[in-house]
Amino acid sequence: RKFAEQEILPSLKKNERQEKFDPGIIKKLAAQGLLAPHLPQEYGGLGLDYITSAIIWESLCWASLAVTQAAVSGPIQPATNLLDTGKEEQKKKYLPPVCQGEKILAGAVVEPNAGCDSSMIETSAARSNNKWIINGTKIFITNGEIADFVLFIAQTDKSKGLKGLATFIVERGTPGFFSTPQKGKISWRGGSEGTLRFTDMELPLENQVGETGRALRDALRGIDTARLFLAAGTVGMSQSCLEACIKYAQERVQFGKPIGGHQLIQEIIANMATKIEAARWLTYHAAYLKSKGIRHIKEMSYAKYFASETALWVTSQAVKIHGSFGTIDDYPVGHHYQDAITATILGGTAQMHQLTIGKQLMEIAAFR
């Protein structure tokens, strides 16, 4: 929390107005051991449990979910995937500089026609003797504009569907690899997103990570970790709004008394606090199960779905309590409200998690 107050908040307003992410925050996080707390020590992490990691992420996102996500997303999702499925030489080459904040790793799955439905991935990987030829586009990629390495999924044989998907890693500067920043967003303005384009990009065979046909299965632990981060992060932003509303309601006087003395304001703040506490404990419970290696598909969806939807409600109510002041960036509630919109989409939409919960409870799949 102290790091968030001293290192993220001071430049947040300026960076959000310019749609700018300062990658220098990554090295500062690494120096404090906050960048990759959940990754093993042998690769540069701290080897901490997921409850501790969730508390760290919650505390950082109290300042900004978008900035924190851009800073720690490399260790959270793509690095976790690489840890699980990469060869030892790949892990030793890529993970230590990422954990130490020396290099930035991005994970790229989403495409113009492929979001939640990964079977629609069109980026192609054609085998040609001792190399792969990659062609395609990835969008809304966190740190896509600045990443030194990109872990991405491509289709090796469209006729095989999901069984044709494979994971690869590419370094910036590889011929045929292009990236552009994603600007003009209504939220996540303090973060970093980019569009990637692969045009006849050649990769050596050793740049494949894991086996062909297992790309999505291999990505699940990284995706699961990203969902835990988003659940914890949205709790953090909700907590920030609650604290801001309590302070404002104690100081803002209308109709002869602080607005916190009006029953309807107290009702909203009481509901905020209750929902936040429920979201926090759903998140910590999922983190506990994950730390213990206990199956937690349903519980992680509970946490991510409820925490992100709670954040959207809490932040919108926080703006209303602040009135017109809530719409300007001198107060924290406005930028949290903007970021909460994106948080409900990343890591699986609310509807995807509802379907996951339904399937786990009834053992009936609503989709294939």
C-alpha cells in the first residue's frame, strides 16, 4: 500500500491524461520483491503462496488496477504458462530477466475474431523445414507495444481445431514482428496495450513452448492466476472508492450536515462495505485453494465474477456520492470507475463465469 501511494499515485493523473504507462514502475516493483511474488525463487520470484500474492495485488490496485496490471501481467499469466510447460533452457533464459524487471513479457491470445472462443484463432504457424512461418494479428495485448518477449498461441492446422493450436515465444526485433500502441480507450488509460502483427515471421523450431494441441490446456494455470489477480485487484479498487466515499461523506456538507449523516448515503456505504468484504473473502478462499493445489474452478469463477461486478457497482456509486466532483480526476473514484468496466471483461466476461459456475454445479455444459 505504501508503494502504491508513493510510486503509482503521484504520476497517475498525468499518465492517464496522456494514455501513458511508465515501464520504470516494473523495475521499482522488482526491487521491492513485489513483481513476481508467486513464482519460484530459482527463477527470480519469491515463491510465496497465492493468499500473500493476492494481498500484494489488492494493495497495489488500490492506487490503479490498470497500472498494476501492466506492471505485473508478465509474471502473472505468460510467465506462469512458461513455468508450467517450457523446457528448462527456455525457463532459465526468459524467466529470470522478467522476474527481475529487466525484460517485459507479454501474453498474446486475443485476436479480432477470437476472444473467449479460442477455436477462432486465425494466426497461423506453418512448418517449413527447420522453422515456423507465422502470420496473423493479436489485439488488446497488455504491454504489446513495449514487450521484449511475447508468448503467443497460433494455429498449426485449422482442420484440427483446438488440437492444432500451439504456443510460441518471440523476441522483439525479429523480422516480420510489428507492434503498435492501442490508444483511444475509455478505460485502462494508465495501462499499456498494443496490437501485434506477424508477417511471414520466421521462428526456429526451438521457439515452440510445449506440445502442439495442448496450448489452451497449458495456458489454464496462467489464466487462472490472472483471474485471481483481477479478483484481488478489483477488491483493491473498490476499497479505495469506499475509503474516498467515507472521507468525502464526512466532509461534504449539504442541508445543514455532512452528507454521511443522511440515511440514503449511509445505506449505500454500508452496502459497499458488505459487498467488498464478501468479494475479498471469496478471493482469499480461491487463493487458499490454489495455494493448496485443491481443485477450484468454481471458486475462482465465484471470486472473479463477483469481485469485478462488485467493483463496477461500487465505483459507479462512488462517482454518484461525489457528484460532479466524481467526474474529474482530482478524485480517485472516476478513474477506478473507468477501469472497472474493463475488469469485468478481462479474464472471462461475467457471462462466461456464470456459465462456468453453472456447468460445475449441474455438470451440464451450456456451450462446447
